[in-house]
Amino acid sequence: MKINPYDQNDYTPVPSKFTLFMRKCVIWQFIRFIAINLKMLVVVSKSH
């Protein structure tokens, strides 16, 4: 059995094509932006 100092499993995972698409998709980013802002509004409104 040969032990390699660095194996492919030692590196960070590579994102899938779908993940890369979602990161670049402006429409999806806008939807996430609205969702996060709505969550922040709920949190702030509960604290006041």
C-alpha cells in the first residue's frame, strides 16, 4: 500500500455546475436579497 502525502480528498470540494450557475444568476441573487431583507425586517420589528 502506497501512502501519498496529498490525496485528492484532502482538497476543498469543487462546486457543481448548478451551484456555480446559482452563484452567477442575477435573478436568484435578487430573490435571496429580498428574502434576507424580509428576515431582517422581522427580527428588527420584534425587537422594537
